[in-house]
Amino acid sequence: MRLKLLGILVGATLVAGLGTVPQSQASEPDVGTNIIGGGTVPEGGAPWGAQVNVGGGFCSGSAIAPLWVLTAAHCGRGGSVRVGSQRLGQGRSIRVVADYTNGDVALKKLASSAGLAKYLPYAATPPPMGATVQIYGWGGISAPGGPLAQSLKTANLRVVAVGNTINGAPITGQAYFGDSGGPMVYNGQEIGTCTGPVGGGGDPSKLTVAYQNIPRRAAWIQQTTGIPPGGN
């Protein structure tokens, strides 16, 4: 199952069949008292964060260059991307003019420059097994079907599998609906985009979430965008 509306969550099972909802319908409680796992990113701590809106649905993403946002292909084609603010629904909205996909990875080309102070570089090599990585997103803050986070969140995961996907088990939190397409980061570089949960067998403590292996797609990303791994 993919998490098109995927938040940082621990201690709750992700249930198949939960669909997307328009962002305007997500009423927001005080995140200081309602976050389950993870924490809120300090203001300015992730200037590359991108809010992806397609057909009323919501996904997370990352700006890797002025005209390019990396997210999940299952989030849909077209739409718009909001950048320049870590607050939900704030920042500048820019139209998407082209989509390029590779499996469940999507590159969205923007109609104009994001104009950000910093972009998130993508990695050429995956992390080692057992590494601690960070995930980011605006996804639901409680289960089942909790509202989206008011401000960008982050949590630490432990890498438990590296293949076509990089799978992470919760350390301080876990991904939930709305985090789809959001980045997994290791040593300051993006190594994955969120696809959805795998395994667990109904036991939340064993739940892992799959992130598409970005280093395996580094050549495609560079060919499509002209941006090399490790920087721009």
C-alpha cells in the first residue's frame, strides 16, 4: 500500500484502503500536544521542503534544484508545488509543467524557480544496513486518519533492508499518510522517497516503511535534470 496521504507516527498500524483527502479538509490541532513520535523541524531547518498538491490530494517532497522537486510517482501528475515555508499551506505555489517518472519516483519540473536558499542534494550511494536515517513530511500526526501536521516533521529510522527500496524501522517515529514522496536523508543527502508500509503482520513494533532507492536512480535523475549527485 502506498501512503499518498502518509506524518511521523509510531505505535499505530497503517491500514490499507485509507485514501487521500483535500488539504483544505485537514483541521489542525496544536502539534505540540498531539505529535506521535518524531518532532517538528526548527524553522529554517529544511528550506528545501516541498508540499505537493495534485487533484485535491497531498504529498510531501523535496526541492533538489530551482526547477525540480523529487516526490513519489503515485502522488499523480501535474498539480502544483508549494515551497518556501515549513508551515502547511504556506509559501509560494508554483505550477508543475512536466512530470518524469521511474518506478514510484517522480521528478516534477516547475514553471518558475523555487528561489530557495538551499536545495537537498541526492546521494549516489545508499546507506549501510543498520544506519540511522532521517525522514521528513507533513503527514498525519495520529492514527487512524489523523490530520496533517501544521509544520514539517522529522523522525529517525533504522535501515533494515537495502534493495530497490530502502526500508526503515522506527526509532523515534514512523511515516504516515501524507508523507508519501517525502525524503529519507543520510549524511545530509536524499537517499529515498516514501512509498508506503511493508511487513509488520499487524504488529506496529515490527512495521517498516519502504522508501524508493534514490542512489539506484542517480544516473536517471542526472540525465533528466542535469543536476549531479551530491550538489547542484
